[in-house]
Amino acid sequence: MASTDMTNETSIQAPPRKRRYAMRRVFEYPIIPVLLLLPMVVCGLFGPWIWPHDPTAINFTVRQTPPVWLEGGEWRYFLGTDQFGRDLLSRLIEGARIALIVSTVTVTTAAIIGTAVGMLAGYYGGIVDTILMRIVDVKMSIPPVLLTILIGAVLGGGLTTILVAIILVFWADYARVIRGETLALKSRGFVQLARVANASDWRIFTRHLLPNLLPTCIVLITLQFGAALVIEAAITFIGLGIQPPASAWGLLVADGRAYLTSAWWIPTFAGMAIALTALGANLLGDWLRDYFDPRLKKR
Amino acid sequence: MTNYILKRLGLAVITVLGVLLLIFVATRMSGDVALLMLPQDASDEQIAAYRARHGLDRAIPVQFLNFMRGMLTLDFGESLRYQRPALEVILQRLPATVELALMAFVLALVVGVSLGLVAAYYRGGWADRSIRTSAVLLQSMPNFWIAIMAILLFAVMLRWLPTSGRDGAASYIMPAMTLMLFPLAAIMRMTRSAILETIESEYVKFLRIKGVSEGRILWRHALRNALIPVIALSGLQLGNLMGGTVITETIFNWPGLGSLMIESFISRDYPVIQVGVLLIATFLILLNLAVDLLFCVVDPRIRYA
């Protein structure tokens, strides 16, 4: 009797469970984040083969053409054109390359420097730790934008300024997190045993510490990838970054500011490109964090 | 306690010295300081005179000591653009920024704490989920873009608010709201987790057993205990906010410190940039120190190590 009841209950519960499972498939793999990130990666890598027009080609006869779905829009210029008649879609595709280069280069370099500093500080402790962490303190006390202005004043703005500034801003995050993790790992049995077995410091770093630090690094890299996009756009926006006639998303927003009344689509779509791509990176970072360490899952 | 304060004070001094060193290195990295510090049309004699006067022909360590002496005696040199002491130029633009920053900070506290509170109270519910989703969205959307979209909507299309400038109460609304966005998400997240932590603590369980109402637990007990660290930690978000002033003031043509920094960058007014960075960094370091000490005072459980 009791067993029939239980089977009944299971069969009643079965349908919603199945539906829940189908929903969960979507969240099991980071499909949405990847879909958000993909356009930027593809456009960044294959831009010149994709863009419908030359992004720098000026054509005054079609200046400030609105997007295709508005009155006066043309299929040739899907997202409209700017004050010089340049195709907005093509300029967005060109901007993806800067975004891709900046995010990838800065985040990887910062990760390498920061992880090395964090491991050294955490593992050796003492005076090494004190000096390195003081440097981190100094960095933390200067807001990123001001640090960028300081660097920009010396380097004169442009791509180099962006790269140096973002690397200087980001490395300290790795240093702090990795130092903490290294401190915890240092006292673990396998590291202690490796030391007893007379393993070299280099071997302990590369074979014992690094593999255990890698998940944290990957999560930070992904989260900072999104932050790098936003900071790059902000630096370019305030005029310290990419200079015209090159195209960058932040530049499109900044330029579009002057034409808000006549060509609102320029800053609108450029900002959406930044926001959606950064959202993809942030969501992927959250997903990876849950994947590597389910304990950290948000309550 | 005294020992702890002294130690923290020492660390703060070392950090300020580090900032000075960074500014020094950044200046020297550019090559010729005389060219950087003088107007672009300076004659050769002027350049030579500047070098001699500032000891730029001396050894690097001597130069560093001279530089430090100048900074510590508040002698920062003259603004190239205004031909006045750089510090004076900065101080003149400071009030507009302080005003805006305070307004934005209070706004961020009120909005952030309330949203965090709602999210924590209805954790797992739709309110919590939508608040957390908007936090992720906020993190992904560039704040300057949100500001421009706001200008498009409220100033260009609806014509409710002025597009830029600092003239009348209405002109404060959009800049303050924009600047508020910089620390908002962090304050929201901090409040939520702090409240959750207190709600799950032993003494709240005990209050429940005692039969105290949920509302009373939240307002009288959980909020009080959670709020102190939240407000203290929010102080650290002022760094974020100070960085945000540069962007916000540029967008809205706000005559403050942030827009001054950008103008100085464009006109290569290096002395002003130096003072600006030093001033803000020192302020943030002192703030950090104050927050740490405040923690000790309000929460005696923290040990002075």
C-alpha cells in the first residue's frame, strides 16, 4: 500500500521535474554568455572580411542616414551612418578589434604579473611580502582614472596609455587574491611534503602552487575581461585613449555626444556593443566561479 | 590600541611616500622634465634656467629628495596654463566636486542600502533576483553611456533637465545620479550579504525563539548590526566615486576637480595633474585609515594585531 502511494507521488511529480531539467540545461552550459561574447571575438578577428563598407570611407551624400527601420533608412546602411556618411555597423566591427586587443593583452599581462607577485609575497612572506603589499597599497589609493591621466600625461595618450594604465590597474587585484590563496596553500600537506623532499622553490611554484591557483586566475581573468572593456571605453571616452580616425566603441560614444539631437543612433548602438559584450564576460565569470567552486555559489 | 594606531599611521605615511615616488618616477619616465614642466614654446634659455633652478642636472637621488621637499612643503610649482600656484588652481575647483561627490555618496548610500535590505529580506524571491540582475547589468553598462542616454531622454527629448553646466538645482540631478552609479552596486551587494549574515546568526535565531516579530528583528537588530560595517566599507567606495567624478564632470561640463584633470591633460599642465593625484590619493589613504580606526571603536571584537 505504502509503496503504491510512493510511486503515485513520483509519477505526479515527474512532469514539472522534467521541465525544470530542460530549463537547467540552459544554465548548465554558459550558452548566453558565449553568445554575447562571440560577435566581438568574431568581428575582432575577421573584421576586414565582414564589414559591409570601409569603416573610414567618407561619403557626404549619405551623411546621418538613420537605421534601416526608421524613415529614410537604407538597407545598405543597416545601423545608419555618422556625420561623415561612414557606415556605423562597419565602424562598430572595426571597434571590436581594439576592444579585443586591449582586453586580451591587458588582462593576460596583469594576470601574469599579479600572480607572480601574489605567489612571491604569499610564499616568502617577511620583507618580500611587506614591500610588495605596500606597492599594492599605493596602487589601490589612486583611482584608476587618475592613474590613467598621470600615465597619459607622460605617454601622451593612445593605445600604449590604455594598455599600460589597465595593466597597472588590474595586476594588484591578482596580487591580493593570489597572495591570500598562496598563504592558505603553503601550510597544506602537499606543499610541506614537497619542501621536505627538497623540491626547489621553482618546482613548488610551478608544479604545486600554480595548478591549484589556476581556477581562481581563470575566474578573475574572465571578470576583468568585462571590466577592461568598460575601462578602455571610458579612457577613450574622456579623450586619453584611441584617437580618430580610428574607431573604438568608447570613441563612437564620445563623438556621438555632439550629435545627440541629429544622430542618436551612434552613441546608442556603440554603448550597447560595450554593455552586451561586458555583460557576456561578467556572466561567464560568474558561471566559471560557480563551476570551479560551488561553495562560492551566491546564496 | 595606541600601538595599533601608531602602526596604522606609519603604514599610511609609507603609502603616501609611495604615491610620491610613483609620481616622481612617472615624471622622470617622460624623459626631459624641463620640457614637460615648461610651456611648449619655451626658449632654450628658459629651459636651461629651469633645469638649473630645479637641480635637474644633479644626481637622481638628490633630485628625488628635492622633489620630496617641494611636495612636503606644499610647493607644487606653477600651473602652466593659469600662471598661478597649482595648488591654488586645484583648491578653486574643489568645492564643486565636493558638493557633487557628497550628494552622490548620500544618494548611493540611501538607494544602495535600501535595495540591499529588500534583496536580503526577500532572498531568493523575485525582488532579490531582479535587484541582483540589475547589479550585474549595472556593472556591464559603462556609466558614461548611461549618462548620455539620460541626456538624450531627459534633456534632448523631454527637455526636463539642462544638458550640462552648474546652474540651478535642476542641473545637479543628472550629474549626481550618474556619479551615484559608481559606488552603487558595491554598496548594494555589501548590504545584502551583511544583513544575510546577521539574519542567520545565533542571536537572531534566539530572538525568533523568543517570539520577537520579524519586522522588529530586521529593524531593531539585524539592520543596526549590519549597517555599521556597511557604512564604514562604503567609505572605501569613495575612491571609486572620486574616479567617477572625472568622467561625470567631463560629460556634464561640471566645473570641478575631475574636469580640471582632463583639461590639464589636454593642455599638458603637468604640475596641476601632480597635485591633483597627490591630493586625492592622500585623501583616500587617510579615509582608509579612518575607516579602520572607526571599526575598532564601534566593534570592540576586532583585535588590534
